[in-house]
Amino acid sequence: MESLYLTCRSLTYAQRVSRVLTAARIQNIIIRTPQNMSREGCGYAVRIVQRSLAAAMSALAAAQLPPKRVYKPGPGGLYEEVPV
């Protein structure tokens, strides 16, 4: 299963996102944003599986907690932004 990464502006924001996803029964985990993913330096991301993206975005929209960006692993260890 392919993972997606919902980037967040802070650890607190990532924790809020994670709580909303958990309440929606979407498995997730908070991680440090890999350097080659983040354009703004260090940060946090919430990892989910790709099949949960639509439900995750719906739950986050209802909670008014949109992610900064969504990424998926790409070739050569880089990450590609996923349009949402």
C-alpha cells in the first residue's frame, strides 16, 4: 500500500490532524517531514495510506484543518506533490 504524507505547519497542528483522522477511523502516524519533502525546512507530516485520502480530506475539511500539502513517494527517493 502506498503511503501519502499530509504536511503540517507545526507539531501541534499535526497532533490535531491526527486526532481528527483517528476519530474518523483512519490509521495515521505523525512523523518528522523528510528534508527532501519540505520546502520550508523542518516540520511534521501525518502519514496515511492512499486509499484513505478522500475520507481524510473530508474529515479534515469538516474540522477546518487542511494540510499544507499532500505528497507521495516518487522515483529516486524524492516526493511528488499530490493535487487535492
